[in-house]
Amino acid sequence: MSTLEKLSSIKRPSLHEELTDRLRTMIIEGVLEADEKVPERELCEKLGVSRTPMREALKVLAADGLLTLQPNRGARVRAITLNELEEVFPLMGALEALAGELACKNVTEKQLQVVRKNHKAMLACFKASDMPGYFRYNQLIHEAILNAAGNQTLTTTYLSLAVRVRRARYLANMSQQRWQAAVDEHEVILSALEARDANKLSAILKQHLENKFATVRQWVLSQQNKPCQQGES
Amino acid sequence: MSTLEKLSSIKRPSLHEELTDRLRTMIIEGVLEADEKVPERELCEKLGVSRTPMREALKVLAADGLLTLQPNRGARVRAITLNELEEVFPLMGALEALAGELACKNVTEKQLQVVRKNHKAMLACFKASDMPGYFRYNQLIHEAILNAAGNQTLTTTYLSLAVRVRRARYLANMSQQRWQAAVDEHEVILSALEARDANKLSAILKQHLENKFATVRQWVLSQQNKPCQQGES
DNA sequence: TAATTTAATAATGAATGCATAATTCATTTT
DNA sequence: AAAATGAATTATGCATTCATTATTAAATTA
């Protein structure tokens, strides 16, 4: 029995769930480009599913704000506008600040170690100029802080907003100076968390976010200047 | 031509959208009770739709956190747990505070009048002991403040959280004293907004929310003590 | 009689089919 | 030739059907 206890139940995510995740990733990674029409039929064939689960997934992603559904005219990848970006920014700021506060209250030594580990790995990527790697660990750190806050609802809410501004492309826009600065900020973040200094952590997280948004904003602007460059096929 | 200009375009919401709204309302109003199984087939017949749009709606509501989907076992109305309530509370607090701040910055005289009008109507309902009416105007006021903040993303995010704790039933639990206090708080809210006093508004909104949550918390506790009272048919 | 197994029923997940609306392209008209 | 009309094509919304999984009921066994 003792070995049986440890067995985790087999999870068989339904097709629409898998599809939702898959499509979400495709949008985030830019495989499906902004403003592009989502070719329902074509996607179904490529992914080997029928239209039913595909349409269910599209509905969910639309509810998440990643797509827009035009009745009888299909789905489009929702482009983030400058206006929306300006809206999301203060919101995420408030949530980050809250996360910082809660994290300082609740973080365990074990969770702190996770942050430290990812921090180190992130630094290594920075030194190796490995931007994708950097980005991955960066994300893990922020998720770990959310985790430490111990508020699942906060995490979910934050992530659903973060996804909207997390279109991979803008990374190319980050300058070397900005990158260095971001790394420096992360040093402060780590030390504030280690010191459980809620005010400091909240402040630096907000500052960090603000700087990040400056980069994103630049990218969005550059996108708007070269519009309708759709279809690379 | 001049009359044609004023015509608003015909919107024909798709079935699944209507269904989503309808079901959401049913959940909020307690027609579908917490932990109850959602009778897919039965609902389809009652509402005169096929399973396809119904299932699309269920997926969306599940993504919204109002339902849980158990693979091959259908959907259930997600009961709000005490734990989740404790999580939602600080989150909504942070968002209300932000809304108050932004509203003081951006509110127009016209928007202020809307708040005043609903405030008056709400008072009338209070005096008439019309709780449903009070609740409706109360909600309109809070929505008007969000509106005045001028941040659509904030509004959407806030409302999606608010829906989870907005199960009509707990209203019965509000005492006369608490009701009076809530009304008093609303007086302060209005005057703070009129004075564009961001700090004061943020503070009172947070306080107001905290008090409201005390009532909800009590209700959730009372629900947990008398479990499995499902099925009134 | 209680527990277990097996069969029957119902419900869900996903694919297909059909009707309608949108789009494209050819044709007509000015 | 440009604009407008109409037919053909395509895509979408929804209903239906089929296959699989859960649930219930019946039957068997201890």
C-alpha cells in the first residue's frame, strides 16, 4: 500500500484544454501573429482535431482576452494596443506590490532557495547573452515570488494579465543597458525578499515593472508604425 | 442621411454568448446552487438550445472560475471556499484602492452626477427596506466608480473577481446595523469622490469592502456548517 | 444478506453534417 | 473603366450523431 499511496492520479486533460494551452503558447510566442485571422479549419487539420474542441478553445481564449471573436467572421489574435498597455500597467503594478507584501510575510526558507537558484541561473544566462534562457528564469523568479505570496487567486489574476503583454517579440528590443539594469534590479529584489522588507520589495517590483513596460511600450509603438505586414507565407 | 448616421449597428450576439450571460446570472442569483451538478442535457432542453453552444458556454464559465469541469463527469457550480474568500479579499482591496485613486483623478462632472443619482436611489431603497433594490443601486455605484477610473481592464478584472463572491443568498445575512453602517460608508464614499480626495476614497473603499467581506465570510461559514442540502425538487 | 461482479443505462467528448452568413469573383450596368 | 449587382465559393454557427466513459441497476457469489 505504501507505494500505492504515492501514485498521482492519471490526468487526461480533455482535448479542448490541451488545445487552449497550445494555442495560448502559439499566441504568446508569436506563431500566431497579432491581428492575424485564426484559420480555424487549417489549424484543425494541422493539429489533427475536429472543429468542436477547437471552437471551445477559441471561446475560452476569447474570454481570456487573447482573441476577439467576430460573429460569423471567425477569430483574430487580439493585438495589444498602446491604450490597453497603459491600462494594464497600473493594474499589474498594484498586483506586484501586493504580491511583494504578502511574499515578505509568508515566504519560507525553501521558497527563498528556489528564488536564489533561479536567480543564479538567470545571471548565468545574462553573462552568456542567452536571452531566451534569461527570459525563462526571469519568469520563474516572478512566479516564485507570486508563489511565496501564497495567494493562488492573485497568481492566476496576475498571470492572465501578464500573458497579454508577453508576446515574445518585444524582447528583441531590450538594449544591453536595459538588460544590465534589469539584472541589477533583480539583485535588489532578491535582497529585499531575503530581508523580508515589504516596503522595499513592493517599491522595487513596481520600479522594475515600470522599466519593463517602457521597453514593451517602445515595441508596441514600433509595431504600430509598420502596420499590416501580415502573412509571411 | 442625417437620420441614418445615428443608427447603431445591429448586434446579434451568438448563442453561446447569450448562454454564458444567462448561466452566469443563474449562478449569481443562486438558481444554480453551489456544488450542484449542472444538468447539461436538462438545461439544453429548458433553454431550447443544443449541446454545442451550451458546452462552449460551460467552458468559458469554467475558465472564469464559476464552474469546475470534471473530465467525463460534467460541470459543477464552484462553491466559494473560506480559503478562496480570504484570497480574493486583499486582491479586490488593492483593485478598489486603485480604482478610487484613478477615479479621483479622472472623474467628470457627468459621471459624478450618475453616482449621485444612484446614491439617492439607493438611500430610498434603504428607507423602504427594499434590499434587492438597494443591492442593485449599490452595485451600480461601484460600477460607476470603476467607470470613472477610466480603466476598462481594471473594470473587467475587478468584476470577474466580484462575481465570485456575488452569490445573492448571503444578503439575507446582513443585519440592520450593518446595513445602516454600509449606508453611512457610502455617504463618505460619495463625499470623498466629490472632493477628489484620493487617499480618503481609497481608504473608505477598502474599509467598506472589509466590512462587506465580514458579512460574506459569515455566510460562507454558515453554509459550510449545513452541508449537502442540495436538491429542492 | 452483504459484497462483488456483470450488464444496462445514461452522460460526456468529439466528429460530422447541414443551414446560414460572409467573402470572392465574375458579370452586368452606367 | 469604375461601380454595382449577382452567383459561386468558403467559412461559420449550430444541431446531430457516434464512440467512449461513468453511473446505476441487476445478478451472482460468498
